[in-house]
Amino acid sequence: MQTKYQILDILNKYGIPYAQKGKSYVTRCPWCKGDSKLQSHNAEINVETGTIYCFSEQKTYLVKDLLMHFGELNDEDIEKAKEKMQKNAQHNTELAKSTQKRRKFSDLKNDLISKGYIVTGVYEYRNLAGQKEYEVIRFDKPDPDGGKPEKKPIPVALDGYVGLGNRRQIPYRLEQFSLIQSDEIWLCEGEKCTDSVIANMPSSANIIAIGFRKASDLKGFENLFQSKKAVIFQDNDKTGIANTRNLVELLKTYAKEIVIVKFTEFADGYDVADFLEDFSWNQLIERIENSETIQTPASQISVIKNGTAVSIQKLEEWILEPFIPTNSIVLLDGLGGTGKSIFAMEMAFAISTGQSFLLKEFVPKGKYPILYLSSEETDWRFWERLKSIENSYQVQSRNFYWTSTISRDFSHQTRLFALELREITPTETFDFLVQAIEKTKAKLIVLDSWINFYGIDENSTEYGAIAYDFLKAIIKVHDCSFLLIHHQTKESMRGEISIFRGSGVFREQARTRIVMAKRHGQRIVEIEKSNYYSEMLSKFPISLEFSNGIWAITGQKVAIEEKNYGNGKKKNGNGKKKEQEEVIYQDPNYPDSDFA
């Protein structure tokens, strides 16, 4: 009996029994015949993708595999189909480069041509069995100024009408899975890039290169990436960044390894097709080898180490000791008006110039690029404060990069995160942040203030942990640290942890917490928490004053002195209870002459 699904028809033809189970179909695997412990099926049939997944072997079989299993397809047929596909790819690549050829299409085509568009590609979309499902005709309108042309991809269904009808968008060149046995799958954004890769690929290369418009095109095809290496070529624009992020989330459960190839040093919109026009195939292979690799669950077992049998290279632990450790999230807390922003700005400036901050021994480990994002100051006010610091330090910094999200020049929102269907997702501002870090090579990123950039429910523990995970992912990839400026409530600054502003995750998962407060008429700075030991921690808390646009230690230090009271917790020798009180005293370790 004929069905509407090719894979079921093949099973019927060769007498392989199957059954419908809910919305799925199940069968015994035609290859392994099933696990002896199973009484019925051991494989699931996906009729939409035309695949059979064997639970016993943990392997996905395609229509091609069925046809070869039953002798309807051989290596010679596959080689001929592969050659035809490569010729088609070369044809489309040449057509895309052409500016004169015009082909008759339909009324829509004539309308587009009358507006100055030309046909630059005819792309056939086939399913895993090699059957044509629809095609996409690409029209380009040349830019008179020589820039990138305006493009219009027009999908055309088999009945000749524009659009996919009730069909869904599928990956381009999907039929390669029927022709090529490969443990490496390359993902390109768009048909032009895919064909460019295939056309330049040596005939001896067994690499599957497929195209997509958005990550969801691959939904339902994830099993094809089971235990395979996925190479993603990221277009150099915000859409490319978003697509790459979504692809990684989609494939990381299945792929053995994910490599992200970026073109950030080139102009906006630059892609792998542009690279292959400017450089050679071997240079592309070299770029892949030097690109970022995302560790997936399948590859994580190798990170387990056995005792001290392995040698671990020591890395620098501090950017600025004892304030900013490397590869960490640091929280700078305080009430509004205590001077946190100017404190952070000056500290960041000192790091960018390699000069000491507050004390001679508080010196950064090098001159590092800084990226400071403000959500509270206008460009003029920020520039004015920075100029004052620059004058006091008597040096200019070429390593201090900054922007204000309330500036007219900044076109995005301030929030890094948003809620979509009750799930936290990064915004285009998050993508901007990643691009800015890549461009500046920033070692420290300051977000002033964290609540404004965070932008969602600050009291949610789950959302707070997820937001920190996004920052930690940036830290791992870009070898940097974050300094988050956090405005506190008066009650929390009195030490009532239960009413700490926002989720306790902000406080607990930060590796260092710096606190600024006003006490006894003094501005006090202390390091309330540090996960890394430093002898310099003994110098805190310290008293500061603001003078000539920068902070200076006053020559006074906060100490803890015990005094007798009637309602304290501890008892002295006379049976009276005593509690602690902060007092200010002159400290010889902080001579005024050091800060003249």
C-alpha cells in the first residue's frame, strides 16, 4: 500500500514491519535486528526527515542507507550524483558573480527586473532522499556606489507559485547526507555561501556543507549531528551572531564538537563566500583550525583529570590585586552618591595605563584594554569626569574604551536580557557587547549600573543565575573579567543580608565584592568578600576622600574596636556584654605624603 512517506514505502516494499505509536512510527532496526532484550521495536522512524534512529546502536540511518542495504543504490550512483551536485554548485556560484545574465521567470520576476534586479542564483531544495521540494530564486539589485547589492530570495513551490505553501523551510543541500559519509558538517548562512564552499572544496574532501536561513531550519534534523563535528561560519553582522548562538544551543546536545569561524576583522556583512574570493581553500582550513571551539557534553568527559598526573600551567590570578581577579565577576556595592562610578572609572583608567591605584602597591599586572559601558551618564558628563582623571594622572590612555547607552549615538536598548515565553534570552545589546569585546580585546568590562543592564526581575534567583552564566561564557571565551556596579538599599548596607537588593546570586557568585559606604563622616572602602588570598587584604577597610578629580587615601583607616554595652553578645571579665564598633584612627601605613 502506497503512503505519502517515502521511507514507509521502502519498508513496505521489503517487508519490514512497522507500527504507529502516538505521533511517531516504530520498527525493529533492519540492520541490527534489535536488542535481544526487547520484545518489539528498538528503532524510531521520523517520517518528516526520512530517518530511522536505532536505540540499540545509537545511530541514525537515512533513506540512502536503506536503498544501499537493499541493493537499490551503489557507490557509482552516489559518485555520479555527487558530481552533478558539485557542477550545480559551480553553476550557481558563477551565476551569482554575473551582472549581465537575465533569465525569464514570471510576472514577479519581470516586475523585479523592471526595478533593476537581476537573477544571481537558482537554488534547488531537496530532502534527505534527494527529492526536490521547492526552489529559491535569488534576485540582486546592484549598489550604484559599489557596496553590497540589495538581495531578494524568492521561494517558489513545485506548482510554480511563490512561497512554500504549507511546507517548512529546510536546510539547503540537505541531499548531501545521501551522498557523502562524513564526520564533519559545515553550516553556512545562505545558499550563496554554501555553494561557494562546495564549489571550492577539493573533490577528495568528504565534508558535508549545508546552508540555513535561521537556526530553526535545522529543527528536527539534530540527529544528523550525532557525535559529529559541526563547523559554523558566522556572518559578520548581528544576525550572524544571533544565528550562531541559536545554532550552538540547538546542536550542543548532539554534536561531538562545535567550531565557530568568525570574520570580525573584516567589514560588516563579510562572510565565508567573501573569504573564499579573497583567500585560498587552505587558508580557510587554517582559519578553522585556529577558531573558537565550543565544548559539548559529548566532548566534556576528556576534561576529567586524574590526580596530579597531569601538568597544569599556572596563570596570572590578578588584573589588579586585590580588587580585580582574572576571569571573574566582581561586584562593587554601595548606596547612591557614595562615588562608585568615579571609583570604578579611576580604577579602570589605572588598569588601562598600568599605573598604581590608591596605593603604590595596588598596581595592575599590565596595561590592559578596558571597556566601560555606562547607562547613567551622558557622553559629556562621562568625558568630563574621564578628562579630570586623565589630568590628575598626567597621562592619556589609548586602552580605555567607553560608551553611554543613553547617548543619541547608541541605537539599542540598555538591557542585555529579555524574557520571551518566560525564558531569559540575550538581546541585541548583548550581541553588541560581545562584538565590542572582540573589537577592543578588553580585559575588564565595567557595567554601570548592573541593574540597568540586567533589565529583568532582579529578585529571581533563577534569572540571576542564568544571567551570570551568560557572563561566565563570555569570560571563558574572551579571557576577561566583569566589574558590576550595584546600587544598594540603606537596609542592606547596614548588614541585613536578607534584604540585599536583588537576588542573592549577584552577591554569592561574584568572586570579589567591594563595598563603598559613608560612615563617621568618612567614605569607607572595604573588600567584603574575596575568593582569592592576598596579603593586601589586610589593608582594608580604608578611608578615602575625593580631590582633584581622583580618589586618595585620607591617612585614616577604619578599625574595629570592642566597647562595653549592656545588650551585646560577648561578655568581658566583669560579666558585662560587649559588641564591636567602628572607629576612625590615624594609620601610619597611609602617610599623607604619598598622595600629595
